[in-house]
Amino acid sequence: MSLRRVRVCWRRACGRPRGAWSLAAPLLLQELAVVLSGAAMTLLAARLGSAAVAAIGWVEVLGQMLHALMGACAMGATVAAAQAVGAGRPGRLAALAADALALMLALGLILLALLWLAQDMLFALLLPGADPAVLAHARTYFQGLLWADVPAGLALVGAGLLRGMGRTGAAMRVQLAFTVTQLSTAALFMHGLDAGVPGAAAALVLSRGVALAVALHALAPLWPGRAWPTALARRWRRRGWAALTSRHARAVAAVGGPTALENIFFHLGKMLTQSLVAGLGTTAMAANFIAFALAGLMNIPGNALGAAGTTLVGQAVGAGELARARRQMLQLHRSAALVLCGLALPVALGAPALVALYTADPAVQAQAVALIRLNAAFMPVWAASFVLPAALRGAADSRYALGVATASMWGCRVLLGWGLGRALGWGVTGVWLGMFADWCVRGVLFWHRAKTLPLESESRENPSQLKR
């Protein structure tokens, strides 16, 4: 067999969609920046004492929930922008961007008002009997998080629009601006000026504002001949409340609404799973933390390919080429599975050395190594269970993803994890087996959905309305 024929067979079997890695590479760097900044912020907070670390860590859990809600709106903006580009209607992007930002502004202000009024109740409910120093620090950082809520949401939507337009490099710069600003100002405020936790809160607000400015600057070419503040203010003043009910806002909400619910249910399920592990002892908790940290690093390429798939599939659906959209989903899955398996093998082999960087406790090391190797064995399934739904959202198929992810999370990860880990006494390994069962169920159902997407031509005026 000739070398050329071998290359052709390889591309057919394992090839990726054209342009997938050019979109995914900036997203890969963005994910790495998020992980590294989180580790650096933990180190900065650790120098303030245990009360500050506990307070900031607890508030960050709530921050992840807020980020999931606002990220869902950004996902809707990504899909709407990708479909507009694919349909050959770039002229719609200016109106889409203005209405998506207006929707996020309204949502952010509502969240700010509700959470500000409910903060006393939240602290009483979620931190009963906590140390007064922890409560004081948590309240300070929580209020900073709330003030950062609106610019953070707008920056996320701006980055989502840029990804949908295929400008993942610009979206990466938004994240890098946030990361660099937060780390530099946090180090200055928290330790250089001895501002402590209030300094961390101020750095959070400032970094979100800088990220928003970078995002809006990148979107400025959508309004040629005028400054973006003038263009946005003029459209919002002219449209008024109608901007929140326009077809562009509805297109964003059609994807963002189900995605927001999916994210909420997913995070609640993860919190319950973590509570199961917490009841299994200190060794199980430590092993679970270390294994999740290393597993998260392995997932970064898959997350980047999934985000790229949302853009590629959205553009194909916008162009009315549903056969190409389905083909790209399957190619993305194969590409992600190959990359993740390539990462899983060396991580599994080097697990003892990697775990030794975190702890010297032999019991924790043995348990964490076992979990990491189990996780590595299921990485091909992870590709189907997480990369494929990201691509399906590009086809505005978020309701199916919501139903499958919610049922699988609560049926397998929570109930089965409890049954194996607690009822049968398999410990943290049983909890993780419940998580792997969740991946398997999701993977099979999402694979079937990707294989059976309808191929009939739809109206180019509303190409996202696939048959369900």
C-alpha cells in the first residue's frame, strides 16, 4: 500500500475537521491560564492564613456557580454568532452583539441585586457555626465577587461572541488580560500593600473590568466609524426593553437557558458527590482532591476541542450543511479520543511520581494512583461524553444535552456512586465508578445523537431548528 493511500485512510479514520486545532490552540492556552492562575491565587491566599484561605475557597465555590450561569449565556452567544457567520450574514453580528450584551447586563444586575439582598441568609445557611474571622473574610470577598459579577458576565459574552466568529485568539486575550491583571494586582494589594482579603476582592473587580475592556475593544470593528460605547448606547436607547426580547436575544436564550440549567444541576451533583467523599475519611478526601487535580489537567485538550467544535458545527449549521455538521462532530470525537488517550498513557505510568509531588502519605498515594489510573482507562469515554455535547450545542441541540446530562448525573454519579461507595463499602473507588458510569451513559447517548442528526435541509432563516 502506498504512503499516500495510508495517509488517506488515516485521515478518513482519525482525521479532525479542517481548522479544528487552529481554533482549539488558543482555547488550550486559555484553559492552561485558568488552571495556573487558580493555583497561583491559592498560593497568594495561603500566605494570609487559614481563615483567609477557607473564606476565599468557600466563596470561589459560589463563584463557580455564577460563572456557570453566565457562561451559559456566553455559550448561547457563541452558537448564535457561529450560525450567523456560517449563514453568510456577518451584518447581523453587530445587532447580535448588542442584544447579547444587553441580555447579559440585565441578568448580571438581577443577580447582583438578589445575591446582595440575600447574603445574610446565605451565610447563615451555608456557614453555620463558622469562625467569626472566616465569616468576616468571606463576606468581604463575596461582596467583591458580586461587584465583579456584571463586568465578568459581559466579558464572558464578549469572548463567546469572538469564539463564534472564529476569533479564538482574541477570546484568549480576554482571558489572559483577566489572569495577568488579577495575579499582578492581587500580589500588589494582598502582600505589597498588606490589604489582605479586601485586596484580593479589589483585584477581582479590577481584573474583570480590564477583561471587559479588552473584549469590547476586540468587538469594536462590528461598529465601524463610531466608538463602541456610542454605538451600544445608541442601540440600547433606541431599542429599550425590546433588546431583551429580540430574535437575537431569543437565539442566545434558546441555547443559554438549557445550558444554564445543565450547569446548575451538574455543579449540584458534583457538590453532593464531594459530600459523599467527605464522609469517607481524610485519606479518601485527600486522594480524591489530588486525583481530580491531575484529571483536570488531562481534560484540557478535550475541553479546547469541544469549544472549537461548538464554533465549527455552529457555522456548518448556519450554512445549512447539516451533513458536514454531523461529520465534524464525529471527527472531533475521534481526534479528542486520540489526544486524550495519548495523554492518559504517560500519566497512568507516571502517576506515582506525580502524586508524590502532592503528598508523602503512603495511604493517600496508593489511593490517588489507583484513581488516576482508573480515570486514564476511561478517557476515550470522556471524549464522547463531553466533547460531543459541546459540538451538539453548536447545532442548538442543548435541550437534548440538558436531559441526558441531568438524568445521567443524578442516576449514575450521585445515586450509583452512593450505592457503590457508601452502601456497598467500596469507598472513594466506588464513588468514582459511579462517575465513570455517568460518562458511559452520556457517551453512548450523545454518540447516538450525533450519528442520527437529521440531514434534511432547513430554512436558512432559522437553521438552528433541528428536529427533536
